[in-house]
Amino acid sequence: MTSTDIFALCATSLVGLGLFGIITNPQPLRKIVAFNVIGNGVFLLFGVVAHRGAAAGLGADPVPQALVITGIVVAFSATALAVALLLRLAKATHLLTLEADDGSDGDLS
Amino acid sequence: MLQATALQSATTPGGFLLVLAVMLPVVGILLSLVLGRLAERIALVLCPLGFAVAAAVFATVWQSGRPLIYVVGGWAPPLGIVLRADGLSAAMMMMTAIIICATAVFAKGEFVQAPRRAEARGSLVFWILLLAIWSALNAIVVGNDLFNLYVALELLTFAAVPLVCLKGSATTVRAALRYLLFALLGSILYLLGAVLLYGAYGTLDIALLSRRVGAEPVAAIAAALMTIGLLAKTALFPLHLWLPPAHAGAPAPGSAVLSGLVIKGSFFLIVRLWFDAMPGLLTMAAAQLLATLGAAAILFGSVLALRQQRLKLLIAYSTIAQIGYLFFLFPLGLGLGGTEASGAVWTGGWLQLFSHAFAKAAMFMAAGLIAEALGHDRIAELSGVGRAAPLPMVTFALAGLSLMGVPPSGGFVAKGLLLIAAVRAAQWWWAATILIGGLLAGGYVLIVLGKALGSADRPLVLKASPSRRRELIALTVALCAVVLGLVPLRSSELLQIGRPPSVGVAQR
């Protein structure tokens, strides 16, 4: 087993753990964290692909590295937006859940 | 033909229009950030410009019969990125331009900065988000690189989510957060699929992928991941939970754009993925699964729409149902691929997409006007609105024609074509679903109309009478949906320009 394989396995388990977290956790904050765990798994996978696809004498394939930077920026902004919404919700309701406490939108979902 | 299109790596005359289509709204966003108070005026000035660009792209593709191509920076794929507008992209771009411009005129006056007051954030943000959605949708329809499309898709999501919670109440913030969480899961699954494809084939360019992808497990897994991600953003049953509160919670112009356009962006990508990037990978079982989800969406969405007590929620559930029809494209397009009926399937599917966009935008605008006039949108208390605010009700009814599939309307032709295709492809069960869906749609449209046209027990007092300009805009958008049904079907050849052979008439 090469180091690339180990990284690939790590990436896969991160994605798996994150998916489990995002599906099973009802709290939005945990879902956001789980999303970041999946995200890190995917970014690691980009690294693995870059290392494996190294060709033409380069140390690593540069394209996935370029992609990963953009991916991180996007994931960062997504997290920021989600946290901002969550803070706004917490300020308005003093709760950190997606379920309405007064049942006002209970029929919405 | 596929070979020819894939190898075209030179900018065609007019290719620069594609850059303009994406960049013009961005210029507006940047200007609005600097000149905050003038955001509305900037957006309203950019609308005709953007519309002209979309019309120019449309006309160029139509006239030349070939896709428009722009090679960014002169770097050809696989290193560079190509923007490419085929007939379908041109039509989507045109539809986007019409609805965005109509929404902008509709929203004029609703999001203004009061003079001599501190700058209101909502009024600034609405216009910026509207322009951002426009830019992102244009980027999606001309994108030809899966990672570039990922970024465009994210831009679309980030512009759409805050639109939901412009009102800032806890309910709408909750709806926006739920929307965002679904969208985040969707985007990360899409990205995972993209990295798998890059790892296996060394490119993310759609044209190059279409020649390299075979029926390998990695391609199937990547496609499945990306499809699930996109389904979450398209709100196909059972990933639709976020849609009703989000679309019902946004202000009326926002709902019109969200329901009419935003969810179509991710649907468009699903089709690009299966029929453009990986032709030959779609199996009948997978296609039937997608259509089964679509059928479930039609039945489930329609029945829930029937049970709603608020007008905007009813319209939002109807969106879930109408999205379902689009997914019949997969088994019917696959089953009839290579026969002369294949063109009719695609025409029907795209017509459903276009007519739903117009009808649903008009319906949300009408619902907004009614809610504004009455101060509420409870269906049980709509009695007499037909007399007090006749134009919004006419708009609602005209848009309803298209949703039901009653002539004359774009929805009628679309559903008719899909129905015939289902029979031709010997998949009668989809034909039955289309018919039942039409009946249910008739039910929920007529519930509203029946209430509104009935006479009130006591004279209805309007809180505010809706402005004639806004009423006429909503009516015009609804008429677009009707007129789509009168467009000669031969002009659907436009949609075939530059499409891969699996979508046209070629191999099965």
C-alpha cells in the first residue's frame, strides 16, 4: 500500500463520516460541520488525483491543485453564509434548530 | 457531428457575446456595491442591455445553425475552458432574460431606497441578487467544463438562498437555512463526482469527456453522485422538503425567479451530464428510476398542493409537481433515441420547462399582487377577489392553463408531446401519470379560481389596490406561457442545433 492509497482511503472515510453526519444530525450547526468534513475529504481526493496523475515529469498534476483552491474558496463562502444564517436564526428565536418552536411552519415541511 | 463539435476549439464570430452575457450582470453587481443607492437604477439600465445580448446570441445561433463558441484566453481544452452556446443554451438564455427583465420591472418600486434615510439593506441586496442569478444562469447554460459549471452552480445557490430570507423573519431565515443545507449537500456531492471523473479521465471538458467516458463503474458512480447532488438542488421528490417554505417565504418577485428559473439551472445540468457529457452511460433502469421519482413528485406535489391553505404554498407545491414532468425526458428520450419521434420528446420536455418557467413566474407575481391587495393569502378568504382585483386573477387562470395542460398554452403542447411520446415508447404508465397530474393540477387551480370568483359575504375591502403596471407585467408573463403553445413546432429545430447525436436522431 502506497502513501497515495492511504490518503485515498482517508479521503473516502472523511466523505463517508461527513455524509453520515449530515444525514443523521438534526442540528444545523452539526450539519454545517459535517459538510466541511465531506468537503475536506473531497479536497484530499483532489490531492490524491493530482499525485496519481503526475505526468510529464511534473511532481504532481497541477490542474486538481488549481481546482482545489477554488473549491476551498467556495466551501468557505458556503460555510460563512450558512453560519451567518444560523446566527440570524439564533438571534431571532434563541434556538439553533430547524424545527419551529411555535409550530408556525410545522405544515411547511 | 459530435466529432466536429468537440474538435471546434476556435472562437466563432460573435463568441464574445457569451462573455458579455455572463459579465454584464457582474458589472452591475460591482457598480451597485459602490453606488449602493443607485442599485435599482443600475439593474433597470442593465436589463435592456442583457436582454439585447441574449437576443443577439439567440439570433446568431438561429441564423448560423451552429453553436457559438468562445475559447477563454485562447487556450483550447483540456487546458483551457470553452464557453459554448448551442440551440438549447440560446433558448434558455432568452427565457432567463425575459423573466429576469419582467421581474425587475415588476419589482421596480418595491425595493427602493427612501430619500434622506439610512440605506436599506433589503433594497440593495435584492437587485444585487437578481443580477447575480442572471449571471450564474447564463454561466450555467454556456459552461462546458464540469468544474466551471460547479462554480456557476454555487454562484446560483449563493444568490438564490438570501433571496428567500429578504424579509428577515425567523420563518424565512429557517427556510433559507434549510434550502442552503440541502444545496450544500448537493454541491459537495457534485464536486465529489467531478473529482472522480477527473481522476479517471483526466479532463472535465464536456466534449472531451463524451468521447472518453465508457460504461465503467467509476463513471457510473460519479454520475450517480452528481445526479443526486443536482436533484437536491432541483428539488425532485424526495429531496424537495426545502422548496415549499423557501419559495413561499421569498417576496413575490423573488419567488418568481426562484421557482421559474433557479431550479431549472440544476435540471439543465442533469441533462447536460447524462446526454452531453456521458452519452451511452444512461441505462434504461436508471432512466426509469428518475422518471419514477418524477411521477412520485407529480402525484405527491399535486395532492399536497390541493391541501394547502395558503396561496403561495399551493403554488410552491405545484412547482414540485411540475418539475416531475421534466424527468420523463430520461426514459422517453432514451427509449425513442434514434427514431424520428426523439425530436418530439425533447421538444415536449423543453417546452414544459419554458412554459412552466413563464407560468410559475406569472403565478407568483399574481399571488404577490393578491396578497398585497388583501394583506393575506389564505385561500379560504379569497372570495370576491375576482371582482376586486380581476387582472391578477386572469393572470393566475392563464398560468393555470399551462400547468393543467389545457389548450391554448405551452403546457398543453408540452404535455401532449410527452403523452404521445410515452405511448410511442410503449411506456403507457407515464402517459397515465401525465393525465392524472393534469387532473390534479386542474383541481388545485380551480380551487383557487372557484373561491376567488365566488361572491363575498360582505364587500371586500382592499388594503391597497395593486398598481396597473405590475398587474400588466404579470399578465404579460402569463401570456408568454400561452403564446408558447402557438409557436410552430418546426421552430423547435433551434433546440437541436449543436446538440449531441444521442439527443437528436442517431444511435440508440
